[in-house]
Amino acid sequence: MIPLFDNNPSRRTPWVNYTLILLNVLVFVWEFRLGAALEPTIRQFGLVPAHFWRETGMVRWLPVLTSMFLHGGTVHLLSNVLALWFFGGSVEDRLGHLRYLLFYLLCGVEAALAHLYLNPTSSIPTVGANGAISGVLAAYLIMFPRALVYTLIPLLIWVEVVGIPAVIYFGVWFLSQFFNDFFALSADTLQARGGVAWWAHVGGFGTGIVLVWFFRYMSQWRNAEGD
């Protein structure tokens, strides 16, 4: 399912969301230009659980943040950028610029922690903004459950554009992530899956559901105070 647009237009320009998209694209261009230096760079700035638990001090936390802006390929980047483009603006519109940025980063950090705790001995670097974006999707679902997500659905020899209620669209997405996680663990293949940190997706989604209530309250309170 490829989202095209929704029926929930933003009231103000989502500058933070645009900046996050631009940063992800620029970092990917930088990755592309690294050539042979790409692999050691990914190991340095990607999230490697075994390295995290072996290191001490604040330095081990750097990859938790830097890994959120690295991507493993063009498809990986495009899927994340598209999700931010279609859903992030509405969430930023409701939360406000600074609260949206903090929300995004916190979801990404919590998603990384979920991956670290569930896969502590892996020496394979994980990259991507999937955890943070999963939190954004969760926030969209909570705040706009009645929105229609117009989605491109490929069928056998043609494609169809269908308006899917947000609660169904994201419900299907979350279930697909959950079952991917469940089968990965039950088959003892989580380590073999390498950089596909499925539990980070679920961790980010769950964090988004919890945090959005707090951030919505803060937003409403600040608005009442004249922010």
C-alpha cells in the first residue's frame, strides 16, 4: 500500500518536517559519495548493539542519534521520506514545531533502545529513521483516526486508488510489523536479519502512542496560555 494523500490538510507550513526530510536526503547523498569508506562509516555511526553494551560513558549514545539519519539503500530512504511527507506535516501542525521535533527524536531513541535490549549481542549495524517515523504514524492515528488515507493498491494488472480510514491503514501496518517481529524471534533469526530492526518499529509505534497524549496536553495547555 502506497499512501498518496489524505483528507486532512495542514493549517501551517511543517518546517521541522521538511527539515527532517532534507537532512535524511542530504545524509544519504553523503553516504553515496563515500565509496569504499561507506562500510566503516556505517559501523561507526550506525547502531551496533554489541558495541553499545561494550562501550562506557556518553560516547556510546552518539550512534543512537546518528543512526536515525542513515539509510541502507534508496528504497529504504524513499519509504521513510514518503511516510514523513504524507503524515508528518499533520502531526507537526497539531503538536507545534518544537514539540514535534522533540517527539520525533524521543520516539527514535526509544525505538533504538527496544532494539538494543532485544538484540544485545548483534554486531550488525542498524540504520534508519523507522523507529521515529513509526512514532509519527502512531501519533497520526491517535489524532486523526477518522482521516481517509488515499492509497495506491497494486492489483494483478492494474492499480486502484482507495480511501482507507486511518485506523484501518495503520492497524494493518502495525500488525504486519508485529507478526514480522514475532516470527523473527520464534525462528531465532533476529540476528540473521541484520539491519532490519523490526522490534524498533514496534517500539517506536508504542512510544508514539504513549507520548502523543502528553504532547497533545502540553500543546493544548500552551495554546490556552497564549502560545
